[in-house]
Amino acid sequence: KTWLLYSIGASIAIVRIAIRFFLTKRLRTEEYFVLFSLLCWTVDAAFIPFIVKYGGNSIPAERRPRIIPGSQEWINRIMTGKMFVGAWICYITMIWSLKCSILVFYGRIKENLQEQKLIKVTWWVLGATWLACILSMFLVCRPFKGYWQIYPDPGSKLTASFALEDVWIIGISNILTDILLLAIPIPLVYRLRASPARKFMVGCIFSLGIFVIVATIMRIYFTIKIGCIRTMAFWRMLETCTAIIVANCPGVRQIPSRS
């Protein structure tokens, strides 16, 4: 499932970049953001199978005392606990890079001072929320090694090798910035000089971000409710796959029309 979702999302991004380069012989800033996000997502997707297989420090209470320090299981769990942290940093950077690509795209079609101000504010919000999410990774769990600590048991604050505070900080920041990105094109669509059918189609394209918000909410719910690495990994991959498709749809739609 991980590689299936990755293949779908990566194919959309590669098609968008390939069409742009084929038609214009160059890439724009938003395509470079997409490329960087794809690189981060590739690292994230590569880590997930190992994390799901070995489980990090998400261990049943009856199993934990039986793990011998220095054993292969001990090594594998510590390794994948560290990979889990790296995967989440890649996830955060990937999602926020996609948001940047969308914002750069919006910057090309702004029409008046109102949109310009909202875009500038959104840039600041994106930077602040990305920094908050990264800092939460390093500051919420103290000591930091608690992310991969086998025993003593790091405690119930960690679910599937991840601090619940991180889940909330990243999730709320993600939803907040998605709402801002959804708000920017509303006046543009409203003022669009086109038939109602065309306005509806353009509005639907810009409203695809709603699916990302829904996927984010579902990931938060299942992470907290179930706390299973396999379930959490699936919903995170589904969320990132949805995000990369949504982020590239307006760009893919724009290329033929501009050309």
C-alpha cells in the first residue's frame, strides 16, 4: 500500500514537471518546490516499511521486558525509532513544500492588493508553522531519546514512537495553513469572467484542498484512537498522496492553457 500510494502521487508530480519542461524548456519556482517535496516524500516512503516491520519502541507491555539489550530486535527497534523521527521531519517538510508551491502559483494569478496581502500573510504563517512543527519534534519529548527508548518504558505520552503533542501541533498547523490556502482563490473565482459551469469547474479544482484537510483529520483520529504504527503509516501515506495530487492539479491544469 505504501508504494502503491507513492507511485500514484509521484506519477502525478512527475507528469506535471515533465509537461512543464517539455512545453517551456524550463521549470518555474513551484516545480522546484514540488521536486523537493518529492525527494522528502521518497525518503519518508523508504523508511515506512522498516518502521512498520520492526515497530520502533511501540511495544506491548508484556513484550518489553523480554527484549534483551544488544539483541537484534533491540537494535532494529532503536534504528526504526530513529527512522520514525526522520520520517516525520521529511513528512513535515514535504507537506509544507507543497504548500509553498501552491502559494507561488497563487502569486502568479493575484489580481489586487487584497490577495497580495493575504498571500504575504500566508507566507509568514507557513514559515512560522513549519518552524513550530520542527521545534516540537525536538522539544516536546524530553529526553529526545524517548522517541526510540526501549526501557524504561517512555510512557503513555508516546504513541507509536511519537509524542501525542506532536500529533496535535503538526495536525492543527497543517489544517490551519490549508484553510488559508483555500481562502486565497475564493475572490479570484468569484470575479472570474466565465460561464457558471466554468466557474464551478475552477472552483472545484481550488477546493480540492478540502480532501487534504479530511485526510489530516482522519490521520489524527486514528493515530490517537488506535495508536498502531501500521494504521498510522497508512493514513499518513494516504494524506501525503492526496496532498501531492491536490497540489499539482492546478499546475497541471494551467500548463496547457498557458501554452
